[in-house]
Amino acid sequence: MDKLKTVICVLNSKYIHSSLAPWCLLAGIERWGRDDITAQVVEGTINERLDDVAQRIIERQPHIIGFCCYIWNITATIKLINLIKERLPDTVIIMGGPEVSYNADEILDRQPLIDYVISGEGEKPLALLLNAILQNSDKSSIPGLCYRNEDRIIISRPYISQEEPPSPYNDKYFDMLKGRISYLETSRGCPYSCAFCLSGRCESVRFYDLNRAKNELLMLANSGTRTVKLVDRTFNINKKRAVELFRFIIDNYGEKIPEGICFHFEIAGDLLDFETIALLKTAPAGAIQLEIGLQSFNEKTLSAIHRSTDTELLKSNIKNIVECGNIHVHIDLIAGLPYEDSASFANSFDVAYSLKPNMLQLGFLKLLHGSEMRDNPSEFPCQYDEQPPYEVSETPWLTTEDIGSMHKTEDAVERLFNSGRFCLTLDYVLESCGLTPFELFRRFGEFCADKVPQKISLDEYTKVVFSYFSRLSNIDAPVLRDVMVCDRLSTNSSGILPEVLDVKDKALKAALKELKKNPATCPIKGIKRGAALLYTQACIVYADYLDKDPVTGRYMLNKIFPT
């Protein structure tokens, strides 16, 4: 053959997400592959028709197709491979990625359509494999390559490169991005060895050249994307380097970096120090997001999963960052970890909630192939789904019913708190009703599970919230109505109140006329305004839908009291 035509495919979880892996592999082919190898990237999502993705691949008539595999796409990817092989039976299929790196023997045994699995980092191994296929040469020395040899399956240990990989960013990448979330990698590996995670299996952390990181950061910031997510597992493990990159963003924001761009970092909160926090306080509002994995506040749990955390320092640092008001803080808890029973998890949740993050993600433990928790069931006994994403269903400390209840709690947290639509409402209710945050979300989640459909309009959901909360102890329904009005006006730019909160009152029209007379409160031409009367405070409240707070996503609320 004159050219070896290759397609690298990935199925993303949503359209808004892009994927870095196929472009890293493409860059590897361009660096280490022969000139007579051509390669293209095809991206799809798990939510679109697989026939459509298959057609986009088939029309390129590839000789080789490589698939990037993760827990969220492996099922759809295998279905896609079956569709393609019906039309292109002679095409060679290669799989790689975290979902197949540690169970390559199982994949090759159960999936006869798969020809090769690349375990570990794939840039160089894929290029070498394509060279060997093109030349029909020996493949046994290719690092990380797993394959069949007659009736035997040959397994290689996951490949970890000591070379800095080539940059994945080129004109084709930026043409593909189209404003979606972009991803930036400035290091590989993780300093921790958490028993539920794979990142710590990549040996020590390897940092890329700092100038490369800065240049790529600027390229992505000017690509049309609104969010740049850094995929470094613990961005601030090297304090000096983290501070330099934070300062680079802050110093260039509004000039080389367009205003409105947000950089998202995963960090270890207890590694923050005074200097770093002081620097972060100077960042433009919304320029930086921090995702902080707490996992748990149970010390025995943290010890069991080999996570060394100074929880008191962690709490203090998160409070300091949140109080700045200029940085969106996202913190994570994981349900299903060792020694975490319902009471312990409820305590972890309440502590996390008290830190007042912008988002509190309640996740569930997944036993990944290659993780210590999956490989050592005697040390980490639990039941889990055999199908991806391998979510835990029962542990010695949590029953199936406990975990089911936590899923309902998660739904309530997502809709009430993480949506940002009911923050003032939750403050008032928790202040008044005597329930802990976890208990409030748990009870509301249980209530909604039986009575509220998964797909429900915001107006109808607001009605459910008002009806449920107004029946709690010490809740004053008129006060509840007023705080819910404030939440609604500051988060919904329609300016229209749902029926459950709307009061037809001629006094509102009169109050709006008064606002127009005053130059300080007169509506801005061309800008929509939402307004309502608050009866328990005897005032008018309004929001002009011009600029959202870049951290909270809320519009500024103004209150005018009659003179």
C-alpha cells in the first residue's frame, strides 16, 4: 500500500467536552511515525447515533482505527467497533486508554474484533505499531503493546515514557475545538497513591517545560474557548511552578489572555500556603476555578485509601479561598470508601458544606481496572456493578439501601445547591428548620424520588421546593416566598416569576414607575429587568440582566425601601 490510513476516534461524554488524547496520539504519529502514514481524528459523543459516528469513520476508508477508551465510553465504543467491522471487516482495531490499560488480557480474550491494546501512554507505542504494521515487521519490542500470538495473549506492562510528549495543538485541533471546553496538560503522574485511583500508578510526577506550558496556555486562551481545564492530577504539588503559572495568568489577564476566560485547576487544598493564597486573592474574579478533592473527613477512611491529608489545614485553606469571593471553588466527596458509614459520610458532607464552596459534588466510588481497591478485594471488600462504570453498590459499612438513599441525596444537591438557583433559600431554611445540611438534602431527595419526574420544568420544580420547605418546622411561608423570589430574580434572566411566587399587586407597577423617575434606578435602555415586591421586608427588589457575577453566575440584586 502507498499510504497507511489511520483514524483515531474518541467518544466524549457530551458535545461541550473536547478530548486531548486523540490529538496527543496524532502528534506522536507525526513525530515517530513514517512519512507514508496518514492519520485523522474523529470525535463523537456517547449521546449521538453510533451509526452516524461509524459513517464518519467509514467514509475515510481507514486501514487502522484506534479508539481512546474510558469508563464512560467503553460500552458505546465496543458497539461502534462492531458497526464498523460489519462494513470494513479488514480494518485493524487498536484500543488504548485507562479503561483497557490494566485489563488488556480480558479485552483481547472477550473481544475478538480487537487486534491490539496499548497499555499506558500511547503516543510513541502507537506510532511504532503503525510503522511495524506498514513494514510487516516484528512488534514484540513495542512498549505497552498487548496482542494475540496464535493461541497466546501477550501482555506488556503499562508504558510510562520518560520523554516529554509532543504538543497536541495544531491548526486542525483548533478548527475542531469550536469554542468547546479545552484541556491542557503541563505534567503527568500524581504524587499520591490513592487506592481507588489510577493516577498514582504513573510513577513520579513529570513536569513539562514551563515555557511550553505558558505558550500552550496562551494558545488555548485565544482559541475561542471559554474554559481551559488543566488535567494535571495535583497541579500545586510543585509550589514554585504552580505560583509561577498562577501569576502568569493573573499578570496577562485582560491583555494576552482575553477577559472572561476561566482556567480550571485540580489541586490539593492542604498544600496551599500563605504565599499562594495571597496570590490567588489578586486574581480577577472568575479567572481561576479550583477543584479540591476532599474524598472524606474521616481520618480512618483517608488512612485506608493511602490519602495523606491535613484536614484541619485543608478546611482553613478552603475557607480562606472562598472568603476571597473571586475564585469558584468546587469540592468533591466520594461515597462508598472504606470505614465510611452513613453517619460518617453525613458528617463529611456537613463539614464540606460548612466551608461554603460554590459546588459540592457528591460522587460514588467506582472500582476501576488496575486500582488497588479492585485488585485487593480481601482488603477492600465491597460489591460493585460488573459493567462500566463499576460503581459500588454495597460495602461492609453501607447497605444497598444506604447507597440508594445517597443517590437521591445527590440529586437534591445537584438541583438545589450546585445549580446555584436556590442559595438564599437554602441559607434561610437551614438557619430556621434545625436540620443539618445532609439531613435536609436527604429528606428532600427521598421526597422527590417518589413524586418528582427526572425531567421537570424549573417553574414546576420551584413549586415543589416551596411546597416542601414551607411545611418544615419554623419556616415562615411569606419569608420563604420572598427569599425564593430573590433567588429567582438573580438567577433567571427572563425576569418572570413562577406562579407559586408571583403575586398580582398593583403596587408593583407603581413602584416600578418610581424607579424610572430616579436616574440612579432608571432601567438601562435595551437591558431587561426583573422586579418584585418583598412583603416581609416592605421593599421592591430588582435585577438588571446585564452582567453575571463570574464566580457565582448570579445577577446583582438591588433592594429599594420606600422613603
